[in-house]
Amino acid sequence: MMDMKKLLMLALAWLFTTLALAQAPSGTLAVVRPDGTTTVLTATALSALPRESVTASVHDKPAVFAGSDLREVLRAAGVEPPDRLRGSMLRRVIVVRAADGYAVVFAFAELDLSLGDRQVYVVDRVEGQPLAADDGPWRLVVPRDARGARWVRQVTRISVVDLP
């Protein structure tokens, strides 16, 4: 059973994350670090990151997406991507939220090249064109997921959280 201190820490993390989202201007991407501090990345900052093209199937139709590896987005926000995780770092999770409140979770270990090596991309283009308004300005693409349930549209916030 969770003690009161851990429950209070989770509640405070949720509050800081909610406040960070409320303060982030439209058209930006908020990244909340485990300590509750936030970096707001603009479209300019995101477009300056290393970019990749990835072919993946959405609704059984292959498409070419362009954007940045989630590891690079985290690095730009001051969160060092996972590398040979162990111990308490295996409790770290990434919560990705959409404008409509939809949220998905990744274990930090999924991104570790020595553990999960999951490719997750924050994209802003498909087939050479900007994403449609109902998909963008940013969308997650997770090519190796069997279903597109974690392909979050209209990404507004990425939170990195250490579970108790």
C-alpha cells in the first residue's frame, strides 16, 4: 500500500505537470522533467533537432513520416535519454498527452538501446507535407507497435516521471 508521502509526491507531480501545460503557449511542446520543472520547446527548436524519415503503417497503409527520435526531444529538454538503465531508473516512465487529454505511457527502459530499443518518433510531417490539423502539429509514431494505440495525435506534453 502506498504511504501518504508517496501519494503526496504523486499528487504534486500531477499538479506541476498540469500547471506546466496551462502555461505552455499554443503550438509548443511542454516537456516536464522528473523534478517537476518544465521546458517548453517551440516549433523552431524542434525543427532544429536531428531529423529522420521513417516508413510506418497507419491503418494498414504505409506512409513516410519525418521528425525526431523521442530521445533527441528529451535531450533537448534536459532529460538525458536512457543508456544501460538499472536500479531505480527502471521505475521511470514517460507519459505523452494529447490536446484532448488522451495519454499513453512508455517505460523509460523501452528507449534504452540495451533493453527495449523501441523507436519512438515525434513527427511533424507525413509524405513531405505538414501534418493535418487534426493530427498535428506533432504526433507520435511508434513503428514497431502492432497497433497504433500509442500513436498520439496533437501531442502537447511529455512528462518524465519516477514512480515510487
